[in-house]
Amino acid sequence: MAESFFTQDFFGKYIRSVYHYALTFFQFDMDMHSHPAAELLYVISNQCRVNFSSHSLTLKKGELILIDRNVPHQLQIERGRECRVLNLELEAALCPADDFSRNLFAMLDKNQGFRELRRKPPAFFVVSDDGSSLKQCMDMILQALHRKTDTEIVSYEISAMIFLLLSAVCRRYEETMNVKTGVSSFVRQALIYIDEHYSEAISIDQLAKSCCVSKSHLQRAFRSSSGKTLVQVIQEKRVEKAKTLLRSSNLAIIEVAVETGFNNRQHFTETFTKITGISPSVYRKSKRNMLNTGPSLNSRLQGDAGNGSLCYKGCPGAYPKPETDDLFAEQPEQAVTGRNRC
């Protein structure tokens, strides 16, 4: 596999643009292609689609994607949907002024996002532009390139602006990935999506698109942060919601299954049993028995108090504790059934 843009040796080099444009499209369907430069694509208005060999995603207004060099990709814009984009393709070239590149990259190497990208570069990543700072940087660079003033000092000025842009993108990447804590913001975004849509059919592709990351990237992030697959996380969320309905409602088992996003009663029963160790009907009976026997046991203990027995009046331990809704809580590893909706 070709070396990433981020893992190359930057000593004695500066960053330059080998291709650039600011265009408004009303329809566009590019062929799948790759190139030896890293590409930055920023969406100013509406949205566009970027396809990769095994994944595609939608970029919306105010989002920037960085595509590593030699990664096959394709830009698509629907007919009749006006979309304005800014584009820069970047490479590192030899620089005669060693101090210039040494000082710039010494500063960039202090950027946590840049160090993480050098350690484990993704094929592409998407960041959002808070406050339009990324757009302003790209505008300045494209305007300078458009003037076509070919002098050494202008080349260094443009390189410095590109450096600032790259530094800002790396900071946004750090914030998006939350490298310091190990849990990415798009994992949190996916958890929110699951919590809001657990009763619906959720596909991994759909979930990844909602977070603007690749399917494989999202799956790796969940495995890394929780030790669980996305399917397991979705199933556990559905089972936790089902537990609440089984304890607190008189819905039939099949109705509980439908309310929590399962295809049918058999799938629900198999999944519930694998995760909890008991069937939904047994769970419902056990919880209701605990709730029904708690007060009578308390009454008996209170009635025996005069005979020297301990009185546990008002003891919280007489009542079952609620299950946690924490998706990352410690649970035994469970097998995943073959009939998953997600």
C-alpha cells in the first residue's frame, strides 16, 4: 500500500497545491479515480456525494473531507441540485529553505491530531467547520493561487497559509476523534442515533452515513471503545428497552418485540435470552414476583419485630434495582443471532 500523505518525511519540504478549484455544479458525475496528492474538498452550499470502493457518504454544507493520496474516490452531484465546492490537492515538495519547513513542521508536530494522523492515518475523514474558519483559510489560499504570481516569496506565503489550514483541520480531527479520551464524537453521535431509532430497522451503512464516517471506521471505533460490535450495542439497547416494557406494561410479548425493533417474536426471544440468560416471559414473571413479594415480606418482618426479629421497614434492598441503560456497562460476551435486522 502506498505511503500516506501524513506518514511521509516532511523534513526539508513544504506543502504546495498541485490542483485547485472553486466551482458551482448543477450536476456532476466523476469517474472513480485516485491521485498521488491528498485532497481537501469543502462544501459551501447544499450537498454532494463522495463514493469510495466499498463505501459512500454525503457531505453537507460546512463539512470538509480530507482524502488521503492514492485512495480511489468519486464525486457525484445530483442533477438540478446546485452545489458549490472548494477543492485543494496537496503534496509535499523539496524546499531549499530548510529552516522554513523545519520550524513549521516542528509546530505542527505538537498538534495532537496531526500526531494521531501520522500514527494511524485513515483513508479519509470528515470534519465540520465551526465558525467558517476552514472556509476562510481555503478562500485565502484559492485567491492567492488564482493570482498566479510565481515568485519564491509568494510560494512560501501560500505554503504558510496551507500549513495553517492543515493545522486547523488536524485540530478539528482531534476534536472529532477525541483522541485524548479514546471515545470519538461520532461514537457518541451513533449512540444518540441508536437511542432515538432503536425501534426502527437500523443498518450499519445508515448509521455510518448519519455520522459522516465510513462503515468500517465506525465499527472499529465501537470495538475499540467498548469491546462490542455495533450489532451487539443495538441489540443490547433494544433488550434494555424491552426489559422496561416487560416490567412496567401489560403489552403482549409480540407487542414488546415490535415496540423495540425486532422482526418477530422468535427473533426477540432468542436475542433476549442470549443477552439476559432467560426468556422474556420468565423475566416478566420474575420481576413481577419480586415486586409483589417485597411488601408482604416487609410486613412479615415488621410483624415479627416484637418477637425479637429485625425490622427492615423502608429498606431499599427489599425492592429490585433498575437495570442500567449504559451501553458500555460490563456484560458477558454474547453470541449474535443470524437473523439481525442491523
